Amino acid sequence: SAYNVPITPSNLCKPRRLYISFSDVGWENWIIAPQGYMANYCLGECPFPLTAELNSTNHAILQTMVHSLDPEGTPQPCCVPVRLSPISILYYDNSDNVVLRHYEDMVVDECGC
Amino acid sequence: LSLQESLLLKSLGLSVKPSPKVPIPVPSVLWRIFQKRKSPSATNRDPMDGCRVEEFNVPGNIIRVFADQGHFIHSTQPHPLLCLQKRLYFNLSVLDEGERLTMAQLEIKFSHNSYHSPGHGEGFELRLYHSRQVPLKGTPSLERGKLLVEQSFIPLHRSLLFNLSDVAKEWTTHSRNLGLILEIAVSGDRTASVSTGSRSLCAGIDSFVDTSLLVVTLIPEQCGVSRRRR
């Protein structure tokens, strides 16, 4: 459930809060911990001129320039995760063994264009 | 939700949604590792070592604790000096093809946790053998295979730990997993004083609870550098 955070005036590309609750999807009987976690997601514009804090690639800077000259022809660059972190999940497997498993790229920490 | 759910389960490495029938208590070692990884200091950890189990200093992104599915070979004490004979069997068939086993640790648990200085005559001998036949209930004969561990001990601590990585690697690569045979006997220096006294020489082993096998595996393509950028 994405918290209904107040819409920030800036709709620039940035991480948005998204909390994943395992009980919302009925997984609480086999996932021991955590009960949920903050996964977040990326949303926002990558407008011209791309400022430094937008974590953009050289290609994205080029693309925004082309987009500003030819909006119909070339879209704006996408707002995507550029730094993610892992989580570990403790759960029961199908043979009732207790498993602690490490999953990479489960939390969005930073977004970029 | 069922399609999304099955896709998400698959990405979590599960074919179907687990539905634990008899959920066993969470082993404290897993709980400790989980809590440590959740702590703020861990989140600043180098993402490259996300697939390393620091507690055992081995590579791995999955840690499982297997409950023992073996059974006692005799319902009562088989011999005045042989206190316990038990088959140990851990069903490692749940490991996926792509998992590489990097460590296996056997834990033999006792319920006591006394630290008093042991009185004279509390020594025992522990022996662990490969089993040479399928661990079926009621199999009368006892086919011991190769002796893996032989150790004397005084029943002082809550558990004894043994590194069985080589044995478990064999089970997951080429040899059949026929389990193990655990024997705990009165130690040699006590056999001379076998008395018919009321207190059995095996009394100190009554606190034997059970055994479990902690297994660490690694799926290389799900870890750090070797993972292809999606």
C-alpha cells in the first residue's frame, strides 16, 4: 500500500514510499519475519535541463535535450532505481524447514534518469 | 492475485506457497542472523557481501535448518554401556539444482545446561557413522558405514556442533543420502566400574533432546557481481 503521502510540489523523479505487507497477501502463515517491509518505487519526471541531483546518465541528458526539441519524436528518459538494497526473509519452506534467505535488490534507495 | 502471486513466489525461489503443517520453533542461530541483518549497521554493508554468511565465514544466500527425520534404533537402552543408538536423516532433496552447498553443521542438543564441575564418572563417547542402508523404521539390522566422528565428552553444554560439510556435499553431488548413525556410549574409563547400582551409567544422557542440520547454500547467479544486469 503506497502511503497516501501528500503530493509533493516537485514531481521530479524520486523514490516514493511503498510498504509491502505480507499479511495483505495472506502470506503471514509461512513468512516468519519480517511482517512486511518498505520496498518503495520510482516515480517522476526527467525534464530538461536535468539537474545534478537527478542522478542522470549522460545519455539521459542527451535524450532530454532531444525531447525538448522534438517532444513527439523522442520521449523523456525514464525514472528508474539506481541504488537498491537487499532484505533477508525468514520463512517455512514446503517441508516445514526454517529457511533464512537473502534477496538482493528488494528495496529502492535511490532513483535516477 | 494468483498469477502475480505465483510469479512472485517463483522469484522468491518457491514453486508453490508453503503451508507449514507443524511449524517448528525458529532456531535461535537463524533468528540472531536475521536480527543482525535487519539492524541499521547491516544496511550500510557492502552489497557485494550480501551473499556471505559472516557468522560461519562461508559464501551463501540461503540458510536452512533441517529437522532430523531419523528414529531411535532401540526403544530402550540397548546395552548397559551403550546409552543411545539413533538414525539421523535430513531430507536435503528440497535443495534446488542451482544451489551449491557451502557448509553443513550438525547440532546435537541436550536439555541440560549445567556448568557445575562434573562429578567423577560422567564421561561419554560419541560416535557418528555413515549409514549403509535406507533409514526405514523398524529396520532390525544395523549397517554402520564409515566412522565419521569419534569424540569423548562430558554432558555439560546445551549442544555439541560438528562440521559435516564434506558429508553433505557428497549427499548433494554423487552419493545417496542414507543418513547417519549416532551412538553415545559410556566412556571407556568408566566401563571398569560397571555397577549394578540403581543409577544407570547413562543417566547423564537422559537430557538428549534431538539433532538438526544447519545447511548454507549459494545460488551464484542471484548474488552480486556474477548477477547479469537485468
